[in-house]
Amino acid sequence: MCETKATGRWRGQRDGDGKMLSKQDLDMIAAYKYKPGAYTHLDNLLTPFWNWAVTLLPVWMAPNLVTFIGLAGTCLASLLVTSYSPGLEGETVPGWCSLLFALALFLYQTLDAIDGKQARRTNSSSPLGQLFDHGCDAAVKVLCFVAMCATLEVGPTPNVMILFCIVEGVFYMAQWEEYHTGTLNWSNGYMGVTESQLIQMGLFVISAFFGQDIWSAAVTLPGTDLRVSVLQAMVWALIPPAVAMVSSNIRRVWASRPEDLPEEERGLKTIGVYPGVLQLLAMSAAMGLGVALSMGPALPVFVKHTGLQLFMLGTVTTHLTSQMIVHHMAKSALSLQDVTCPSLLVLAAVTLNVYLPTLGIGETSPMDPEKALYLGSGIAMASYLRYVSGAISDICWHLDIQCFRIKHSSGNGKKED
């Protein structure tokens, strides 16, 4: 396998020409072909509805605009829900608000399912579509989790952060597997993204009609005398499938060999067990920092601003996931330096600021932890938006397309440097 040339810059920084991505990355992305995983029975059942829904879109509407409308609706609905319950406990989320989020999630699911159909319908398919689509999926996952925690009154405990890390880890591991095997497995043929989204919609609808207290009602676990809340039972029920999915990701990567990928798909990728482990360190660090910010000296701020801390960690994990997707599409080497990002360092700084007195360095934190959280969240979001907007801009320039407009009848052309 050939080696990449050292660029002398951190991946995610602009080069001397103002580009976020290299010429080699852009050439590889231009030649990228998407390989989806298995569809579920429900996907096949809903396909006729999606085929009908896409006919309602005007032919001038760009596929990425379709996805973005769904993302914007979900973002507004999530902010509305969390505005009623910033601590994710103790405040009542109105029933109409829960219904609105269920509707927003259904809208996103539908638009996310038909954006590719719109691309084929308008002959505007391009590699940018996958990056934009999966990047939006990563963001919606965070928005939905925070809104659901507020609606179900999960509460500001370290457990909610651990649960959040499990959800983020499952999504990231799927992208990690795709980098190594070339195929994104989003389902096992029976349970996948569509099913999980419909379950989430159902939970919001139940909260709207029966109230949030239903989740604190006690139930007896089958075959035992143990009584737990409905919410606890649901959380425990999530763990086995999450472990199974991650185990499957690891098993398939472990069994794969570099020579299993065709040379045109392998490119300059660093694949295999050892590099694969290194590629997981940054996400593992983000999760560890997130958990640290939910306990010990950080607990008072976490209790007060649970939603904001989840949004901050979600920004970091979405940044890391987006970088993984770009590296897969560019078929580029993925070292430990490449999978790290500035927003992760910001998260580390916010965490260190809280724990310095505990480590015996100073009597108080250098910056008020609450102010540090607000500042860190803003910087992390700015870092992520800078990366993703730069990558999108570079790809659009290289392919001679526009992100939210259909410029040509085909999006496969590219500019030459």
C-alpha cells in the first residue's frame, strides 16, 4: 500500500490554498460509490409511501435542501422541548410539545428517506449527498436524545451521560466499520434506523397523551420480584441490542483483511485491527470526558445545565463522526492525529478546568465552570461548523455543484486545479 505525503498540518485545518480537504481527498471523493447495508421489512413496507412522497417535491429542490429542512425542523423542536426542561427533570413538557417533536422526527425520517430518491429523480446525485445525509443523521441523533430525556424526565445523573455515550458509540462504530469494510450496516434485517425512530416517535406520543408520570410508574420485571420504573426497564432493554450491534461491528472488522477491499475502494486507508483500535481512542476519550463532566466536582453544573452539556458532547462526537465519514469517502489514511479534532480539545479543557482543584492545582477553577461550559460549547460548535462547512465548500467547488441548488443536470463533473 502506498503512503500518503505528510502535509505538515492537522487534518481539519485549512491548507495554504484555503482548502479543508486536499486535492487527493477530493479526487477520491469524486469517485466514491455508496454501498448500503441490508434493508429491514419495515423499510420495504414504507418504500411505496416514500416513492409517493418524493413526487410532492418540486423538481428544482436540491436533495441536500430536502435533508436540511428536516434537520432544521428537528433542531427547532428539540430546542423547544429542552427550553421547558433544561435539567431534563422536574419540569413538565407540554403534551403539544411532545407531539410536535414526534411530528418533526417523522418529517425528518421521511425527508431523509426521499432525499436520495429526489437526487435520482432530478439527476443530481453526487458524493456530497452521503456526507450531508449522514452528517445530518449524526446531528439529529443528538437532538432527539436530548429531547427524549426531557420528555421522559430521565434526570441529571451520570447514568444519562453513560446512556448518551452508548447511543453515540453505536452510531460511531457503524461508521468505523464502514471505513474498514466499505459497507455501512445500519440494521440486521429486522431492526434498524427506521424502527428505532418509530419507537422514539411512539414514546413522544405516549408522553403527550398519558403524561410524563407514566415513565416513573413501577413495573415488575418478568420472572423476578424486582420492581423498577418503566423508564429503568426501557434503559436496561437498550443495553443488550447495543452490545450486540457493537460486537457485530468489531467482529466484522476483526475478520476483514485489507486485501478483501478492492484496490479502488481501499485507496490509502489504514485498516486492520491495530490501526482500528487507535481510531477508537478519540471517541473513547470524548466519552470519558463527558462522563467526568457529569460527576464529582462537575456535578452541580451538570445538574443545572444537563441539556447544554449533552449538546456540547454531542457536538464533539458529531465532529468526530463527520471526520470518519470524510476519511472513508476520501479513502485516506486515518491516524490518531486525524481522528482527533479541535472540539475534543475544548471538551478536555472544560473538564480540566473543573478538576484542577481536585488534582491539587489551585484552590478554585481558573474559570467559573458554568461560564467555561457556555464558552466551550460555543467554541466546539464553531469548530464543528467550520470543519463541515469547509469540507462541503471544497467538495462543491471540486464537483462544480452547489449544496442547496441544482446547478447542472448531473453532479458528477469536477473542476481541475
